[in-house]
Amino acid sequence: MALSTENIHFIETYLKKSGVVFMDIRLEMVDHVASEIETRVNDGDCRDFYFIFKDYMVENKRHLLKRSDGYYKIADKSNLKALFKKATSVFGIVSLLGLGFLLLTVRSYLEPDVTHTILKYAPMIILILFGCIYFVFTKIKKERFSLLERIGFYFAILFHIVNMVYSSYNSSQSLESSPGLAIMFFTTVILWIFLLIVINTFQLRSFYFSKYKHAL
Amino acid sequence: MANSNLYKGSLTTIILKLLSEHDKMYGYEITQKVKALTKGELKITEGALYPSLHKLEAEGLLDVEVAKVDNRLRKYYKLTEKGTTETVHKLSELEQYIATLQSLINPKLSY
């Protein structure tokens, strides 16, 4: 006997309210709980769905919710691995060199004070870009997906590094001369990592779109 | 049930072995299969199974497929090419481990 749509919806709502916010994780838990309840019914448990569900949760809720917490570590590691793979690919190396060349060309054409002004506001500009990418593209039709949302972890790390380095740079620089090569190199690397994260975000979106098309 | 800690290190190998014998499997099916094969001796909890599946997926050893079954969505796992190779390697490692343990615990029966 298969559970009704209402029963499935009840399990899903219960898990969502219990903190299982990621759709890719929750749908698997819903199926697990539903399958176990169906097995119990098929084995002769004649009670109403809610009583069987309640008993199952009393026995297994701790195990179910434990896996939800442990997934962050796996998701972060998986995202880092994907970024590293991109960084060491031909595209990664060519884009790093291209960005470096582009920034050095821009620096040679702009007046020193203009370049300094750009660098002064760099943390704010980068924060706005992060915010746009994170809040607009890490959700698909209001649903949250684990790998996609955990990309925010790397945005946060990157933002703190940017903030720290540019703040200390801006407070110690003279506005008369062009920015040194060290800060230009740092800017190139930051923009490059940002580019890799953005590409990864869009690839994950397309992965979730194709794999979870039935749920969206 | 026996001390489940003894099985912990072999969980991924057990999952890979089961998947190598089936085209694709979903989480609950794996727990039931293990329970049936071990006559209830080993029960894999949700808290242990799913993080292992996700880890294997993240390592590129498993691929996922989501399908609609009985009013709900079901996530199936299947071995990738890399996963098939890794299964052979992990099984060989486990066999070696069992043989070593055997020679320590019961030297007369060791092979």
C-alpha cells in the first residue's frame, strides 16, 4: 500500500519544520520515512498513519536529523574540490593570466587617484556582487539546495579576506603613485576566485535543475 | 545486533558492493537489503547511511537519479565508472583485512 499525497505532504512539512531545509536532502528523508511506514502497514500494522508516523519518529528522529547536520562538512568539501579542479584546469590558468593582464593594462591607463578610489570601494563592490549572486542564484523556485547554498560559505571567507586586505592597504597608501604590483596581484586573484565561484554556482544550478526537475 | 562499531569502517564498501550487484538502489532499499542479507544482524541507521552515500557521491563514485514513485520523489544511486573501479579496490582491501584478522584471531583457520 502506498501512502497518500496528504500523508507525504505531512511528512515533508514535519521534516521542514524540524530544520531539514535543503530540498535535495529532505526528499530522500521523506522517501525513507514513507517507505518504512508502508513496510509496517504491509507487515500488518493496522493503525492510522499518524500513530505509525509518531512511533517511527520517536524511535528514529535523532538519527534522521543527525545526518542533516553532518552534510555541511561533505558539501563544503565537495564545493572546495570542484573549485580546485576548475582552478587547475586550462580555463582556470588562462583566465587568471587574462585577468592579470587586463588589470595591469587598466592600471597603466587610469590616473593613480582613480585606481585608488576603485580599490577603496572594492570591498563594498565585491560585497554587492556576492550578495547579488548569493541571494538571486542560490535558490531555485524558492527551494534551497545543499551544495548551492553552501557556496555562500566561500563567499563569506573571501569577503573577510578582501575586507581585511583592502582596509589595511587603503590606510597605508599614498594617493600620489599608482597602486603597487602586490595589491594588483591580490585583486587579480580575488577576481579570479570570484569568477570560479560564480561559474561553479551556475553549474550547480544547472545540475539541480536537471536532476530535480520532477520536484521543481 | 552485534557491536555496530565493528562494521563502521566497512560501510562504504558494503554500499559499493551492493550497488555493484544492482543497476540502481535507493537509501531505504539498501538498509532493507543489508538487514535481509545479514538476517537482521546489521541494521544501518539513516544517520550512518545517507552521509556515506553523499560522501561517495561527492567523491564521484556514485551518480544520482531522481524519479517520481508513489506520490513522492525517490533518489536512486548507481555506480559511476570510477565507482566500479573503486569497488574492486575496496573489496580487495576488505578481504585482505578479514584475512589478517583471521590470522590473528584464529591462526589455525587462516589462509
